[in-house]
Amino acid sequence: MKEIFFPKRMWRPRSELKRRYEVVVVGGGSHGLATAYYLAKHHGIRDVAVLEKSYIGSGASGRNTTIIRANYRTPEGADFYSESVRLYEGLSAKLDFNLMFSQRGHLTLAHSDRAMVVMQERAEVNQILGIDSKVVGLDRIRELCPELDLSDRPTWPVMGALYHPPGGIIRHDAVVWGFARAADRLGVEIHPYTEVTGLERVNGRVAAIETSRGRIECGHVVSATAGWSTLVAELAGVRLPITTHILQAFVTEPLKPFLDVIIVSSQLHVYVSQTDRGEFLIGSEIEPYTTYKGTGTLSFLETTSRHTLELFPQLERTKVLRTWTGLCDLSPDYSPILGRTEVDNFHVSAGWGTYGFKAAPIVGVTLAELIATGKTPDLIAPFALERFYTDTLVSELAAAAVSH
Ligand code: PYC
């Protein structure tokens, strides 16, 4: 008889929801799954359910541009993202899942005297904070990226760049699947297509969660819902100072590999990398208006393509394969909102703008520690929601590669 082949599932099919969990994580993306994984792995807390209104990785985790870097401007941001890069470096081995992390180097181009001064300042701040980052001239850029147009033809010729060697790209679906599979193996329950519709508050705590599949009681709730964070927090009666914008990006048809660094130009509002599939992945800054409408715009495609061709004229005849938008939740100081809220057992990972995917492992480690021990880890203390009431903002605007 012919043998029937059943592919092995990455994680168990969803079960019936139990009546109660010690921890319920809302959002089945990289942050939610990382938090669930580290709760089980580091603290032995396995009575955890991850609820996702769509499929796993359907939100920001599956709709970003996969760039990982740590060249931030504030001491708080630098420490936090450096630790995230360090965790990403060991994560394939830890999860026993190839995340295809390629630390190919990250170049932020300068096209004016003023931009050169800003890059120099940024490199010096990075170096004081222990981050591998320096300003390089045209000869070094040519060595790192011979394909880049370094002539005086472009409207804004390249003058130099901030070079961050540990920066890289990673396979974003793999990060989600790796965390999901590892969490599942430790006993965490993963519930796709389970939407949270209400949060019941009793005596300043969330006592239960209403979902499209019934009501669950809980010890702790974590909202890791990126673009939807304000809506989910509002269900708990928590107001987050966040606006939601869209970020657009596109990939071209696959080409033979010729770009093995990440090229960013703040002045041209564009970043370019070549994926392992050979596609050129190209993005721009977030749209300045707030919206949940996920439709791409022609003006984005036109402008971003034009700016990319200033850098790589050889892509002139390359076809665009697909475009997408992702929701970005932006805080007033461009730093995340992470940890406790005024509702005792309701924790958030929010306000990431376009930096969220870079932070998944360190968010998981620190949120899991907060829930397990009741103590906020030092690394995330500066990112508390409270800072907007105590006037202790952490302004990270100057660290933007391009976006926000
Ligand atoms: O901050 O590296 C970044 C980034 C890339 C795309 C959007 N933001």
C-alpha cells in the first residue's frame, strides 16, 4: 500500500480554550510568542495561551523589512537594542531553527556636509555606548558596496556613511515560527483565529478576557499587538499615547545576488537590501497620516523607486513583484512603551513604530522576567508608560534609519 506522507506540524493544532490560564498573551507575533517562550523556558511558567485574531505572524512581524541593528542614540535604546542583537546572534541555536540571520553590515549614507556632521556625532555617541559604529569614506563604501553609484551623477552624491558592521537582516517568518514551535514544545498553547473582544476589569485588575471563542480567566495579560495596541489597551481602560501610521515597502523580482550590505539613505528616504531569495527589498518612511487602511499608494512606489534609482541605476528595468503595508504604533518620543500599566496585571509591548521586530527576543526575556518576578528589569525601566506622566521621555528620534 502506498504510504501517505503527513508533514510534521510546526506546532500543535489549537485545542479548546481552557477556562483559565496563568498568563494570556494577546498577539501571536514575534513579541507575544517570544514572551510566551521565555516564560516557559526561563521561568517554568507553561500555563500560557497566545491568542491571535488571524494567523500566526500575520501582523507587524510578517510585514516588516527584517533589518536588525543596534546603532541607537540614547543610552537606554543602545543598551536595549544591543542586547537584542546579542540574543538574535544565538537564537537559531537556542530555538534549533535556522533564522537565516545575516550580519552583513548596515550603511547609512550621508549626502551633505550637515549629514556628515550628524553621522560623525552619531558614531561618537554609539562608540561611547559601546556600539560598533563608525564613519567611513567613499573608498571604504566602494569596497563594501561596489554596485552603489558613488559618482557625481546623482542629485545628491554620496559623501560618506555611518557603518554599523553588526547590522543585518533575518528571515522574519522564521523568527515567528521558531519562537512558536519552541514555545509549543514547552507546553504553551497557541490559538490562532481567536479574537479578543473584551477585557473584564475587577478591582483594578483584568479578571477575564472575552474572545470570539468564549471567556477565559487569567492571572496576567500581555498585549503585544503592534498596530492594534491602543484598541486592545482601551478594552482594559488604559490609554496609550500612540498614533498608528502605515509603512509601505516592496520587493522586486529576484536577481542574482549582488548586494550584501544594507543601504539606507535618510535624505532620500529609502533603504535597500537583497533578500536570500534575490529580491530587492525596498522601503521608505512611514506615511505622515494616521490610518488603519492597508492599501499601498502609487506615489510611494513612484517616489521610492526614483530615489532607489539614484543609488542603483542598474535596477532601472527591474520589475516590482509585490508591495505591502504594515501598521506602526508610534509613541511621542519614538521609544517603546513596555511593561506595567495602571491596571495591575495588564502589561504592554507597544509604541514600537518601525523598531519593533528588532526587539523581539529582548522584549520576550524582559517581559517574562517582569511577569515571573513582579520586578521591572533595569533594561526596560526607562520605557515605562509612566514616563509620560513624570516627564522622563527617552527621545529616540535621532536614531531613525529612515523611518519615523
Ligand atoms: O529602523 O532600521 C530601521 C528601519 C528599517 C525599516 C524601517 N525602520
